[in-house]
Amino acid sequence: SMTRRAIAALVLLAACGGSSAERTVPTLSASPRAGAAFGELRTAFEHEPHDAKLVGRYRDFLRRFPDDRASNLARLQLGHVLLDTQNVEGARRELAAVPEPPPGNEHDFWLALRARLLRVDKKSDAALAILQPLVGTVVDLPLRTVLLEEVAVASIDAKRSPEAVAYLAGWLR
């Protein structure tokens, strides 16, 4: 709906205020070539449209470096891009291909993708139960942007308008 889109836009604007000093330790690739390729994808995830072209770049990375240490994180980021392009089944396949990671950046992406899929399945309360503990703890700036939008939309979907307004007000401050 128009209201949801407006709120999501506000959330994204608020999310863009992150300090460039806040950097997460990246998932390290096994080879310099894979590391450079994954670094380009990470930048694209943050700054470029989540479209079919970006999906193709992720699939190319996974074909070229299927066993690299960054491949699970690439799959999870791809899952988010697939959701943004309305390919829900593709996102489900990417999540299913990644066993639950230990705590850290990769785990945050895994939880956020799981929560987004729950919301797609009209299980907004379950999505919120996953998302709320992540709010304020996620260091990865691209994921934080996804997370801020998702928690507000899930709050709206769960008919928790006061929570949605509170999240928005906090982020705008």
C-alpha cells in the first residue's frame, strides 16, 4: 500500500545516517580473487539496485567460487536481493542452502532473511520475534538498511502501529 511504501521510504532515509566509522569485520575469502569479487558484490548490495543484473552477478560469484568462505554470505545476500525482485522461491532456496551460522555478521543476514520470509508467509509476529532483538545490534550497514525497513513493515503487518511509530521515531532521531 501507499502508506507502507511511505513508511519504508522514511525508514530507508533514516537508515542512511550511519557513520562511516562503523565497519564490520568482513567474512574473509580463501583467495584474493574471491575476496575482491565478494568485496565488489558487497558494495553493489549496498549501493546498486536490487535487480536481475545484481542477481546474475551473485550467481556468477557462486559459480566461480562455490567453496569459498564467503559463499554462504553471498547466498544470504542473494536471498535478500531475490526477495527484493519478488523471487520468493529463489530466496527460500538460498536460505535452505545455508546452515545456521554461528553468531556474527553472517548469522545476522541469515536471521534477517528468515524473518523476511516469515513475513511473506503472513507470520509477522514470528518475524518480529526474530527482528526486534537484532535492532540496534547489527553492525553491517547494508543489512541495517534492510533490517530497519523490515522491522517497520513487519510491525505494520502485525497490526502493531504503536511499535511501528516508535521504531520510526527512534530511527529519525
